[in-house]
Amino acid sequence: MGVAAILAHMTDLVTFGETMLRLSPPDHERLETTATLELRAAGAESNVAIAAERLGADAVWASKLPDSPLGRRVATELRSHGLETAVAWSDEGRQGTYYLEHGAAPRGTNVVYDRSDAAVTTTRPDDLPLDAVRDAAAFHTSGITPALSDTLESTVADVLETAQAAGTTTTFDVNYRGKLWSPASARATLTDLFSAVDVLVTAERDARDVLAREGSAAEIARGLADDHGFETVVVTRGDAGALALHDDAVHECPAVETETVDPIGTGDAFVGAFLARRIAGDDVPTALEYGTATAALKRTIPGDVAVVTREEVEAVVDADAREISR
């Protein structure tokens, strides 16, 4: 079924993508021996929307969920963060899940996906709130979504084009997942989508390994902007912070030192905060500061979601007193 016109006002940000249920053993236990599993909602685009909402944006997450207890569990948790949801409820398909086993060195953290035949993989444009997308300041999705099915690849392309044609700023995070597709397949699909993208976010490793880019982070950003006409390119660099190219100027922001409790969702927290502050009218260097501060706070919080306040983020920005290259 399609989503009715749910919004009577202009929305700042609409995001679209799959949200799964994450099941994790406590205290670094192994999946094969644990007696308990912690349950949380987890999805790149909903993570972005929640971070943006918490940083002051009016955000909506759009997707398709099974009309089942597990599907309703996802929607209920997302709404508990104050996020508005635009859900196409389906009688077919299942709720995708993933299992996260935290490891300490030398044992790495392991992710096991169980998302085949998820309801979201059948999402078509008329399942989504296209009027809200057209009226929004920005529309965001990631490279995870088109990797999930041929239907979603087509839907992402259509919605990006619809948004851009309406004057909505389109934003896209490469967010490569090697368990979903190969670098070559991802590169072919993503570069086809890039003509309808205004703001690109990519981890430096994804730019090199997936998009086959070389050079420094600044050279990567310039090359992507030149080849695809992006208004803004943001390159995240882990412990080295983040860099953005906008209006032919490169801006850099160092990372915030943090004690990591759970790194999952850090990139989404960065993107949500960056977009929230850009939508609010902040310049790119300021948005980078908010993004890196929010990402640092997320690393201290269990789960995929950046459960933060704007005041906490601003305290990190102010206390760190870091210099930005403008």
C-alpha cells in the first residue's frame, strides 16, 4: 500500500532506507554461546534522521515495513526518539535483522546479516511520501539501499531524480557494505546515480576501494566534484577527521578524541548532524564541527543511534576549541 500525504508542513529532511533489528550478545559474548540478545532498531538512514532531528532539523524517515510485531517494533522505537515515520505497511516480506558480535583485539567485531526477502526490498516510488520529498529542504539515502534489490536500485534512482527536479537538495552517503556487493558492482550502480546527487559523503577508504579514486583526500574530493558536478563533497577519514569541498574551497576538521564504547552508526551520526546544521543555514566548516562532535559522542553510546542533545554536541565543539582550516 502507498503512504498517504502525511505532512501538512514543509519538512527539513526526508531519509529513505531499510531499518533492521539488531541483536547483540552482552559483554563481548559469542553468538554461539550467549543466552541473551539485546534488541535495538538499526538502519543507516533512520540513524541519520534521528541525529538530524536531535540537532534541530524536522526529519522524517520513509520506508516499507512488514505489518508484524517485529515491523511495528522498529517503527515504535524510531518514534520514541521524536522521529516522524512514513511507513508503507506490507502484508508480504519479513523484517530484516542483523546480529552484532562485539570483539576485542585481536578478535574483531563481526556482523551477520539476516535480511533476505525483507519487505523493504519491494519498495516502489508510490510507496513513499513523494510530496514530502518534493517539499523537503533535503532528501537523503545511502549506497546500502540500492544494494538490497534491483527494485530498490530503480526506486532510489527515481526518488533522487524526483527530489532534484523539485529543487530538493539530494544527499547521498556511499556507505559501502562488502557483504552486500562487490566494489565493481557498487561503483557501476553508484556512478549511475551520481547525476541526481547534490551532496556526496564518502569514507576515504570507500572512495579509494569502491570509487577507484587516488590522491589525497582533497584531491579525491575535487576529482569527484569535477567528474559528477556535486555541489559539496565530504570525505570522512576516521581518526584524521573530515574534509569538505564546497564552492571550490577545502575545509578540514580534525576528529575529537573519544573513548569508544560502540562505533556502529558513527558515520550516520556525522551525516545527520552535518545535514541538520547545513539545513539550518550554518556554513560548511561549522557543519563539519557539529558532525565530528556528534560522531565522537555516538562512539560513547551503545547501539546504532546517536542519543545526544544539541547542548551536548555544542559543549564538545566549544570545549575542544579545535582549529578549522577554512
